[in-house]
Amino acid sequence: MRKLLPFLFLALSTPAFAQTPPAPAPAPAPAASQATAAVYNYKTPKITRGEVDALLANPDTVLFVDLRRPDEISRIGTFPVYLNVQLADLEKALAFIPKDRKIITVSNHAARAGKAGDLLAEKGFKVVGAVGSQLYQEEGGTAVRVIQVPVPTAAAAPAQK
């Protein structure tokens, strides 16, 4: 009987090892893209590259009010006829914005631009639209690199004492 005990144990434990593998985990749901995640809720129309390029054909009639920080402008680029004003300072800068030009507000993806466009339109400016500079470039447009950040050189470094 003692010799049969290991075989009996093995026979009784086999069903525990013969389990079916667990079902594979379901695939994760695809993440929503950033483009669809951002909702544009402004009265100022969001304009396309073609509309921007058409307005740039007459640069003396248009002004881009770029609401981005200087580091964003230097890294991404901007448009040839622009005024840089931070969104928080826009109301203080109204006297510097000409009312005789068509205004296009600019930010990276047009959210700040839409908000600024609505404010400027309420104040009597001729706002024709808002544009995202990164969206403009994704559509094939070319931004102007107006600010070149100087690269530090060894000669420009202060001398060590």
C-alpha cells in the first residue's frame, strides 16, 4: 500500500494541473488623440492654412497677434507681420493694436487664439480668425523663425578668476 500511495496522490492531483489557461486580457481601448480631445468653443472662427496664406498675400492689411511666450515663438516660429502680446496682458495692450487691419490671433493649437479673438472682437477689432501655428505647419505652412536664440560659446563665457 505504501508503494501505491505516491501513485494515488499523483492520480488525484492531476486534474489540478490540467486546468485550461486563462482567457487573454482584452486589448486596451485606443487612446483619444490630442486633436479630438481639445474642444474649440469660441466665436472667432478657426482658420486653415489656405485662409492664412490668402490673407498673407496682402501683408499690409493684416496683423497677427501672437499670444505665445517668446520661447514658443523662437522654438516653433511665427508669421511675418506679428505683434507679440501675452493673453494676460491683452487688454492692457489694446491701444497698440491697429483697428484698421484684419486681425488673426495666434497660439500653438488655437485655444488661446480663440479666446483672444473673442475679446478683440468684443472691443471692436476686425478679427478674421484664430490659427494654431503648429496646426498651420502640420497643414504644410512655413513659419518664420524671427528670433534666433544665440548659442553660448566658450569665448562668451565669463573668465574664471
